[in-house]
Amino acid sequence: LLRVRIADLTIVAEDARMHAFPHDECPFIAPKFASIAGLSVSRGFTRALRELFAGVSGCQHLHELARVTGPAVFQANAALRARQRDAAGQDLPADPSAVMGTLRGSCHLWAPGGVGQQKLELGWRPGGAQYPVPTLERLRESG
């Protein structure tokens, strides 16, 4: 479990529990992961994790789970910001690529010119009530 402060994308708490593991000694490394608190999940996060927990300094399983936190937080944060803008009655930027921001290149959906950008160009906005977001084809049909 990681708790991230959205304001600055900093990890404020962690709880590295292992419920299943290959060796009885595996959970012995979990307390070391407390040092992840204070790290930012923005630029340099993967490098910092590697320095702290890669190889014999940590656990490959926990390292890999922590590593994927960055992209997940960025995507969740983008949806949160969109909901906050909607609640405040603020419009999104007219340029869909500006809405993509840190999502650009984070997965196949957010490839430049990809499905996410095409959905934005059709008027869809992140953070909306409909979840999961309809396919590009369905959005085209309804628009």
C-alpha cells in the first residue's frame, strides 16, 4: 500500500506486506521499504527505486510493484484534476494535446495521435462519470 500526496506527488506512507511469498525469509525485507516514504513519483522515481531496492538490496517483486506506481498515480491524478475542473465549471483547454499532459506516452491509449487523443478531439473529457470510457467507435457514433 502506498499513499501519495497529490499536491506534490510525494509518497507519504507505505505498507509493504507480503501475503504470499516463495521463501519464509522474503518478508524480512519488507521493513526496508519504509524508506520509500518521501520519494516523489514524478521524474527520477524509477532511478531512486533502483538505487534503493534493486538486486540484493531489496526484493524484485516489491521493487516491480512499486515501480508501476508512477504511471498509475499520473493517470489517476489526471482524472482527479478533470473532475475538479468540471466541479468548478472550468473548461478544459481547447487543444486536446494540452489535456494529455503527463499522460502522453504512458500507455498505448495515450500514444500521440492514439485513441485517448482521438477521444479528446471528439469532446470526451477525463474524469467523467462514465466508467469505463466507451470505445472510440461508440463515441464517434454518439457524437
